[in-house]
Amino acid sequence: MAPDIPLPLILGSSSKFRAAILRQHGIGFTVQVPNINEKGIGGAHRDGPLPDPDALTLAVANAKADALLAQLPAGTPPSLLVACDQVTSFQGRVREKPESEDECREYLRSYVQAPAETHSGVVVVNTQTGKRVQGVDVARQHFKAIPEAVIDSLIAKGDVMYSCGGFTIEDPELQPYMLQREGDEDSIIGMPIKLLLRLIAEATSA
């Protein structure tokens, strides 16, 4: 049964994976992509020390929400803006989208040592009232050693190059090498539904 969303939902993301999760849950939405430079938010954080990944991902998600509000066309009906961000951490260091195939290979090879930990920040803004709520969901995915041939195939297909941490759990070629998971699949993909629905309820409550 599809959840009751009291206002039109605008997804501030170009991610096909986030969109697919919303569709799987029967949630209708339109898409508007915020125009921001994520690299300049939250300080230097590419594979550097990771003091607070939750604060980092919320800072980026809030910047996206601000950009979305500024971009809304005149006459847009009252809506719920949903802005998301995700970072992956590995042994205390942030990993964003790999900048090269070699970096992606390094990421995928390393996950046999320790789990990939995803921090998914979600911000919901009720444009009718101006109310803004936010939250972070954390999940961990453990892996066994991924063969080089599988790594090469994943990179050739390309999706891993556009995913923080350089992996996509949706790919059937990677799934045989996944071990236990702490948290929900949709959280690792970047759209934690339980958190989203809780935030929507908060944003539309009196």
C-alpha cells in the first residue's frame, strides 16, 4: 500500500536509484536537480579525516534544499522538497564518487578489509509553511573479496563510477560478494524510506 503523502513531492536528485526506490514504494514525485558545487561544502573531505560524516552529509543536503527553493518556478503549488546526500566512510575516511577507474578499483578491492559505511542525509522542506526537518540514516555493507574480472566489469558498466564509495549493491554481478548488512538496503542506495516518511510526517504536522 502506497504511503499517504499530503503534498506533491519534488525530488531534488538526478539519481536513478533514488527515483527507483520511490517508485517501488508507490510514491509519486517530480524531479528538479539543484545546481550547486558540492565540493565546496563542509570543508575539504575527499578521502580525508572524517570527524563527523553526519554533519557533512546534512550540510550538503541543506545546500541542495536551499538551491531548490531558489530555483522553484513562480506558481509552483505547495510542495514537499526532498534533498538528499550520501557519503561513504571506510575505516574513518570519507569516500565520495571515485575520480578515476584506478581509484574505483582501489575502493572495491579494499572492502574485504572492513565494511563500507553509508551516511544518508535527507532534508524535507514544506514550501507551504517553510518548515524544514532533517535526519541521517547509517548503514553498513560487508563484502568478501571481489574478483578482478568482476571489478573490471562493474567499472565498464559505469554505475559504480557515479556512486559514493564506488559500489552499487543493486548490481547482480556484485551481489554474490556481499556478506551481512547492517541497516536497510534502501539506505545504502541513498534513499532511506523509513527516515523519509518520518520526516514527511514531521514536515506536515501542525
